Amino acid sequence: MIAFLTLELRIEGAQSLKDKRQVTRSLKDRLRASFNVGVAELDPGPLWNQATIGVVGVSHSRDYLDGLMKNVERSATRIANNAGAEVADSFVEFL
């Protein structure tokens, strides 16, 4: 099984691309280190105050992946809030 979590971020304090990258890089690095998942910025659009982050996990158990993605989402929300951003939307797909 593969679980794919999409996080839509709003970064209200971002005044430049550098501010956006600082928030997204911090979030990606901390999620990778904490949960051993694949993390990438999906849609590097032109807006400085929005970002889309994708998180992928692989396991033989759907239940494990479901719990993992819920924990990743909670942690991402906490990390984003500490960095001056917010998770505006999130959803999980299982393949």
C-alpha cells in the first residue's frame, strides 16, 4: 500500500520567495526526520503565501499508513503554526 498526503499551506507572513522557502524547507526536513517519509513541494507556484506539500509512505498495512498519515498531519499543523503558516486543507489517498 502507498499513502499520499497532500497539505495545502497558507503562509501569511511570507513577503518573498525566500520566506516561503524557509517555511517549506523547515517543514519538509522535520517531517522526513521524524517519520521517515518522502516529502516534496508539489506545486511551486508564483504565489509567496501558498504552498502544496506532498507526503508519501509505503507499508504492507493500510491501518499503519492511516495512523502514520494522521500523525504526520498533526505534526505538520504544529510545525506550520510555529513557523507562521497554517494548513488550509489536507487529504489522503491510498493506492
